[in-house]
Amino acid sequence: MPSMRAAQISAPGSGFEIVTKTVPEPGENSVRIKVQACGICHGDSVVKEGHYPGLTYPRVPGHEVVGTIDKLGPGVSGWRLGQRVGVGWYGGPCLQCDACKAGDYWNCRRPLTTGISFDGGYAEYMVVAKQAVAAIPDELKSLEAAPLLCAGRTTFTALRNSGAKGGELVAIQGIGGLGHMGVQFSRKLGFRTVAISRGNDKKDLSRKLGADIYIDAKSSNAAAELQKLGGARVILATAPDSKAIAELVSGLGFEGQMIIVAAPPDPIPVFAGQLFGGRRSIRGWVASRANNPAEDALTFAVLSGALPMIEVFPLEKVTEAYEKMISARVHFRSVLKIGD
């Protein structure tokens, strides 16, 4: 049987192991992907630390995957061998709930998660349901496309569906893997864009990415600064810091909304009075399960030039790549280069 290299976690809290595994075979309505690149996302920490209910080990993480279709399983149409495709967080329908049994896969009640429900992209090959596959535009390189499958897709769809109109004030909290994409998308979507981070080390870069205004949350009251600007129509919270998110709620304008796309580990201490004034709201956001949002984000990235800034690592340096991501030392997204 043909074999492949993969980086797996054998138990919660354990380190990455480079192992040799049998190349998987695609089942019905699935495709096998020869992986070229895989982004490393904060969401992969739920595999590393065992924070996902029902997770079984060993498990190969990775849900920002780009590669070429290597083999088609029975019943697959609409895709071809050699086609370059991507896979994000959504890993396909469960095929067991009432919606799936009725053929309504997009309303699946227990959708699969790439790199959690099944082995993901920290490997030379992976198998995924055809419903989870998105086409990659020719204009995008595989290494730069990979982070767009999660970080890009999430921030783009959150802003596009926020209700904000061109010219309105949109603030991006946290200028990291998600935030640096959020700033670019906000600017390209026509919003008056504010970048918020602690310290001034990201001020110049934020400006280059498209921010009209930069707020140093370390030396000033960021919520008060937003109010001086009239209050934010939207604040996109991309850094998982409960205290920082809570403090920023008061920076929202009338009917402004805080959209959280990176989950803090602790509860967010918000007082009701912060919401009553100006009819403010807080919501969480994940991109929908259908492929269109991923392909829309990829297309918009091509048209607008909004691309991720990445550091590239070979599979053998997965531990270094992960540690730089989890400690926020990567500039701004770790990507594994796995194949050609």
C-alpha cells in the first residue's frame, strides 16, 4: 500500500509527531487531495489540547488546505483529476441526521469539521466529502490561498454580512492572522477602517494594509477614541481577549454591533448598560457551510489584491510553525508547504 508523511497528535496535550501512514482511499461522494499547502490556525489548538467534544486520537489537524484532486470516489461529478481545490473548517455533511437523509446537506445538523471529525491537511494526502471542496482561482498561489480558506473566508463573510454600508466606521480589533485580513477586506469593501492593537509596533503596517486610522489600545482608551470618531458601526473582534473585547463594546455607535470571530477562552464581562445605550449588540460569526462563501472570498481576494502575509515552513517544522502561531509571533500566518 502506498504511504505518506503526516503530522499527527496522538493524545490531548501531546506534541506533533511526523509519522508514516497509509494513503487514504476516497469513499462514495468523496475526493482525495494531494496536499500542496496547509495553513495553521488557532482553531487547530482544539486538536492539540483536546478541547473538542468527542475528538478521537490520533488525529491529523489542518483545515486551511489547498492541493490537487488526486482521486475521485464513486458518485463524484463536477470535479476533475488534477483540479486545484481547497478545504476549510466545514468538512461536509454528517449523512445521518434527518436533513441529510432527505438530501438537504446544507442544513445538516451535525456537519463534519476538517481536521477534527477526520484527518486534515497536515499530511501529503487527505480525503474529504465533495460538498466541502472549493475551487481555487488560477491567479492565487497555493501558499497564499490556504489561509483564505479560514482566516480570509471568516473575516470577509463577517464584514460582507454585517450590514455596514460604504463609508461607515468599521474597527478591526487585533492585527494578527485574522485581523490583518480584516483590515484589508474592510478597506476594499469601502468602509472607513480603524485598526486597533496594543502598542504602536503595528501602526505603520496597519496603514499599509489600508487602515485609515490606528488606535493604540495600550496608551489610550480605545472605546473613547472610537466615540470621538462617532462610534463604530461594526467592531470585528479577531483577537481572543475577553477583557479587550468587553472594553470595546462602549466604542460602538447607534445600533452598532460587535462581531466576534475568534473565541476567547474566558467569558466576556459585558454589562447590560453597555448594550442599552445606542441599542448595541454582540454576535458570533462563522462562515456558512456552503462552498460559495469560500469561493466568494477567494474571488474577492483576487479582484481586490487582499492577500495574507505568510511565513512558510516545511512539514518537518510543524512544531515551530504552530508555536509561532499560538504565541502570536508569526507574521501573520504560518503555512506548511507540503507538496508541489
